[in-house]
Amino acid sequence: MTLMHPLIQPDALQRQLSETSTRCVVLDASWHLPNVKRNAHEEYQKARIPGAVFFDIDAVSDAHSDLPHMLPTAEVFAEATAAMGIGPEDTVVVYDSAGLFSAARVWWMFRVMGHTRVQVLDGGLPAWKSMGGELESGEVAARAAVEPMHAELDINAVCDVDGMLQAIDVERTIILDARPKARFDAAVPEPRPGLRSGHIPSSQSLPFTELLSADSDGAMRLKTPDELKSLLESYGVGQDTSVITTCGSGVTAAVITLALVVAGFDLGKLYDGSWSEWGARDDTPITVVHGD
């Protein structure tokens, strides 16, 4: 199986969209934490890359779970993406309005469902704007539904709570937490009510922002592959280790996962329930740094 490079630059996307020989579907996967009080869909309607389809991670999720935006079944994912006009042979490019925040989550979803023709727009909408890329606004004409892709969940790329309970005692497993350090240390409360503060035992704090750098126009992009490789290796990541990424609800954990792949490492696993699940239970151990 040949994988596409996980990132695409704005000028390359612009050229690709001008070619009629390649079917490319652009997705706006913008999403914001509830306490930010921003409406991603309204912002999408005001300014988006021409032809972009809005991908709602809360809608394309497991409707039977009480946890936020958990992975849907492969069948539900295939039906949802087909309704967006995404076919089995289409190239998918995902971006968000922050530069790099939630787009990695949707990239990961496609990857774990077996659709490998997927890339993240490096720098997202801010980088597209900085390049002078065209924007459109207003209501969006619905795309014609297409034949669903053959989606099949890669269970080796997803971790559940039982897997996490086992992983905390495995020596060569690296658990990386993408939340801000203050939340990892329990120095500040969680933004979602009802969750304990702290972190998973044996996990390490790697705020996803540490993987990013601002370009000359202020757009947030992933650091270079060499920079990412050096940073990840400083956390113990190597070709002989297993890596599990986690965060608040499985969104920014995917930024670390994306960085792993860009740096030349395996996809690893992502703990889908993340702290929304771990911090809500009373039978999962936690470590608290703040106040020690």
C-alpha cells in the first residue's frame, strides 16, 4: 500500500484544484472546544476554500456513545463521506481555521478507516489566506452523493480504556498527552465539567503546540521532519517503541499522530476516549503533579 505524504502545501493544493484530471475533495474540519464559544460551521459559511465541504466531527461519530465525537463504525463513516461526495478513488485534503488543530483528527479518521489518499493542508486556512488563495462564502450547494468507499477500521491504530490500562505497565510503550501542561499537571481544571484533573500514569506531557511553529505570516504549521524526529526521540520514541497518543477528547492527540508519521515513525495508536473517558471514570488511576 502506497501512502501519500501526510502534508500538502497551499500552492500545491492550488495547482491540484486547477487540474481537471484529478478528483480532489477539500474538507473544512474546523472544530473548537465548547468553552471557546465559536461556531465553526458559521465561520465556514463566511470564509472557506472554494468548493470545500464542512466535516463535522461531532456529527460523523458514534451516536450511541456518551463520549464526544468517538469514531463511528466503518459503515457509518463510508455512508457519511459518500454523502459528502467523497468516493473510493478521491484525494482528500483536510484543513482547519486554526492552522493545525482539528484537521489532524479527520486525517486520522480517514487513515484508520483505510482511505490512504488523504492529506492535511499545512498551515490550514491562515496559510491559504497568506498565499493569497481565493475564498468563497455563503450557502453551499450540496455535492452529489457517490459510491461509498470500502471502509474498514484498523483496530491496531485505536486504543480503548482497557488497552490503556494495560499499556501503562508496558516498558516500551510511550504515552504522549497533547493537552496543555497545566491540565496535565492538574494546575488548572478541565474545560469539560465533571472530569477529574491529572494525567494517565506513565504518560508524558507533549502539548501539541510544541510540534508547531509560526511561519513569516503567522500561520501555524508543523515543524520540519528533522525537528519533529528530534523532539519525539527526546520523549523516548524510536523504531522499537509503541506510541499511544491521548488528549482531552481525541482531537489534538491526532496532531501528535500526524507528527509521528511526518517524522518517519509508524502511525501508532490513538486513545479515542482520551481524558473525556479516563477522567470521568472512578476506576482509572490518575497521577497529579500540581501540589506535590
